[in-house]
Amino acid sequence: MKIFFSLSLGIFCVLLLFWGVYNFSFKNNPNIPTVTEPGTIIKESAPLNLLKTSTRIEPVLQEEILSAAADGRSLFFYSLEEQAFKKSTLDGKDREILLSNLPGTPTRIVWSPSRERALVHIKLPDGTSLWHTADLLLRTLLPLKPEMSRVVWDNTGSKIFYQYTDPKTGMRSINIASPDGKDWKSITSIGTKDSFLAPVPGSVLLSFWQRPSAREKGSLSAIPLIGGDTKTLLSDRLGADFLWSPSGERVLMSTTDPAHPEKSVLALMNSSGGELRVLENASSFIGKATWSKNGRTVYYALPGSLPESAVLPNDYYEKNLHSQDSFWRMDVENNKAERLVDLKDLTEAYDASDLFLSPKEDALYFIERKNLKLYRIEL
């Protein structure tokens, strides 16, 4: 009996050992399917390079700001409270006023690549609005012509592109000029449609597309900076808005979801408009997205808690709706999306806008639309 008991105990221990090894192997096997969201199974490939989930969203600037950007060492922003362009360290400390006493209230800012200058749209006391060029090193502000709109920098920050509207006919053209608006040259005529402009990174091309609307079809086109034939890269997309990757090899697009006409989804295509595919789990829009430097990862806020009837992105901006966002990043090479912040750690409702990464890409910054303060997520 003792021999039988000892033998049974030995067999039980061996089976227990094999069960433990089997269980440990399965729990740590990167090749088995893993569930990232209810009902979504993704087959991972080995070796698996997991991205850590952050649990930290922290305030950087406790004052209301309009816009912010970063260079290698500093944050640049416009303080609505102090009515001044300011600079600080990346953690929001050691703040310095760069330019103040503007002639009105800024409503939009476009930073130069070096952050040493900015294009600023100012609402003047008489009710009119005018673009200006601010030099933050020389502390100067120059007004541009009232017929100029949709002003952006070229890739080097030495020229500006803008949409010119003829006050008599309403016809529009795209032009290039020096930052003070002088030495201008027309690139192409675009009719009467209001268009967004963006230089194609790493090229001598300028892209443009119709102002996005969920109920109107838009097209993405490109033209050489010296003028010439316009090439249509993508056409007939409802609500189309675009964001070039830093290399100019890819384009992130937000467009109306055909299955849900009130929703917007993110999609990806190459620089010629080909290889178009919708990104899974990315029901968002360009105003809530940004690229990594290598053009492989897209960071985005996923809007939630909006009315079911809300038409995106139109109602989000026009009706001043506020979303309750979750935060994600996606490796666009394998379409793998991961949360940046666990839902249990989102103790406040954040409506994120103007997303950008720190120079080392170890933090994601955003402006909260309700309180206009700057936050960051440690990555």
C-alpha cells in the first residue's frame, strides 16, 4: 500500500510539473492569438515587440493656450491669459515671453519648422481678421494682405504658400511668397472652392484639397512649386482631410465611413494615392492624429460620448461638441493598435486636439479643448 501511494504521489507531481510548464508556455507564447478588444482577434508574429501601456496623463501648462509646438529643447506656445507668445522647457517650466502686445486676438497659429517664426491669424478690434507673420527672434509682427488665407510654411520655413481670393470675382489661386508677403508668384488657379494647403515633405510639390465636409466629396491634388500640371492623387471622397507623414511617403486620411455616414474613419495610402486601406479601430479624424518621425506609427485620440446623431467632423467643430477620448497608437505596418492609457486610469474626460510628440518621442502632447490647457502622456 505504501509503495502504491508513493508511486501515485510521484505520478501526480510529474503531471503537476508538466501542467505548470504547459500553462506558462501558453501564457508567454507570442504566437497565439491575443484579444485586444472584445470580438477582435489579432494573430501576432514573433518576435513580438510589445509597447508599454502608460498610466500617466499630466498637465504641462496650467494657463489657457491657443497653440503649442516643440523643437529639440523647448515648448513654444501662445498664452491666452498673458496675450503673448512664450517659450518654456519641455516640462512647462522656465517660461519666457517672446512677443506680446498683438493688435487683436489670435485665432489660429501655424508654426515654422524651426519654431522661430509663426503665422498668426488675428481678429482685429474692428471685427475684421488678418494673417500676420511673427518673428519670435526679432520680436516683430508684419501684417499680410487681407485677400490671403490658408497660409502655411514651405518645408524649409523660408517661404509661405497661401490661397488668394480676388475680392471682385471670388476666384481663387494658390501662390508662393516671402514670409512678409512680398516677391509673390502664382502657382495655379483653383476656381472658387476653399482649399487647404500642405507642402509634400521631402519634395518640391505642394498638395491641396477642398475644405473637408462630411456631406461633400473632396480630392487630393499636387502641383510642382514652380507651377505646371496638377496631378490628382485621390478623388471623390466624402469628408476627406489629409496629413502627410514626415517623409512624404504616406498620407493619413480621414473620411466619412460609408457604412455610417455620420462617422469619420482614418485611412492610409501611399504618396501616389494608391494602396488605400481603412485603419481598424480608428474612428477618428485628422484633427486628433499625428505621425511619428519614422512614419510607421500613428498616434490618435478616439472620440467618445458624442451624440449618436453627430456628423463628424462637421458637428464637432461647428456645434462646439466635446468628446471623451481614449488614446491610441497604431503601427501602420501591421495595423496593430494599442491603448496608451488604460480606461481605468482615465479619471477625467479629455477632449484632445493639436496632438504632437516630444522631440525624443517619449511623450505625446495635446491641448484639452474645454479648458485649453496643455497635457502630455508619458510613453
